[in-house]
Amino acid sequence: MENPLVPPDFTVPLGFENEHFRLTPLGPQHNEPDYDAWSSSREHIHATPGWETSSWPDDRTLEDNLRDLRRHADDFEQRVGFTYTVLEPATGEVVGCVYIYPDRGELNDAHVQSWMRASRAQLDVALWRAVTEWLATDWPFDRVAYAARAS
């Protein structure tokens, strides 16, 4: 098992909500709406800061996506990484995702990425600001790598 990303006595937030979105742990129950959100937004996601050179999103199937969501849920349970689905507060529609994982280069305490579906692209900066503040106030990290957005 990998080393936990957070100390054993840290209570991992189960998300947060503001007027634009609600974050909740990503899991298999989100498979179809998650798949729809990212698969309809591939070009937009690749243009999002932090995703420009990523091999994902790719051509995976709905079944492949389910395996990926199970892995993210397992990572959350084992405290080695934390993935949150971003929901529209009024409708519960999946509109994005936030990933909090170890920094591969080990220069930072965590590496964070996020994306919004193309139809909600105007909320990308708002998500980045909200998550940046949330990480600073509710998480035990001193240094976070999270690609800045032009505001």
C-alpha cells in the first residue's frame, strides 16, 4: 500500500458547496454522468491548464471509466489520493472533477488538477479559486502544485 497523502489524524473533507458547484467524493455511482461530462469535453479539457500534455481524456469505454472510478474511490478510502466530482448544486449534474494526489516530483505536498465540462467552461476560474482557498483552509498542505488560471 502507498503512503497516505494526509496524516492519520486528519479528517478528510467530504467536499464543499458554494453557489456555483458542490464537490463530493467521486465513485462508481457517478459513472454514466462522469463519462458524459468528460467525453463530451475532450478538447476543452486538453486546453485546461494542467491537462495540456495529459494522455487523458482518451477513448476509454464506459466500462473502462467504471474501473477508473473504482480506483479513485479506493484511493480515497486508503487516503492516498482524493478525487471529487463537481456537481451543479441545483440539478446535481456532473460538470467537472478535482483530483488531489501526491506530487510525483516530491517538491510539493500535493498535486491538484481540475476540469469543467465544455458547457460550463466559464466556471473553470471560479472552481480553481474555490479549490485553492479550500486547500489552504481545510487541508494540511503547505505546498500545492495546481496550474494557475488566467483571471
